[in-house]
Amino acid sequence: MAFQIELDLSNGFNRFCLQAMPFRFSPQLLSLWRVAFVTCIWLIWSIRNRDVFEGVQISTTSAAASL
């Protein structure tokens, strides 16, 4: 089954979000997006805390791999 929604990613993340706003997702998909967003925020927060409090610097590649 294919989605009937086409979103253009070539104009950046902000434009992508504005394009996606009018669409209604199922409750399950909406929940999945919320979990993904919260997980990304948590990951950024954790990496920042490691850098500030433990002095451990993590590369972008390592941070992306931990997702």
C-alpha cells in the first residue's frame, strides 16, 4: 500500500513541516511521530549533558548511530 501524500524535501525541514501540517495522520502514525520527535530531543539532551558534565565529546556519526 502506498501513501497518497507527496511532500517535497528539497526546500528544507521548515518547508517540509509547513507542507505536512494540513494532512491528518492515523492515531498510530501520529504516536510514532511523537515518539520519534521526543527521542531525538532526548538524544540531543543526553549528548549535551555528556559533553558538559563528563567532558565526553561525541561525533555526529556516533550520535546518529545511537538512534
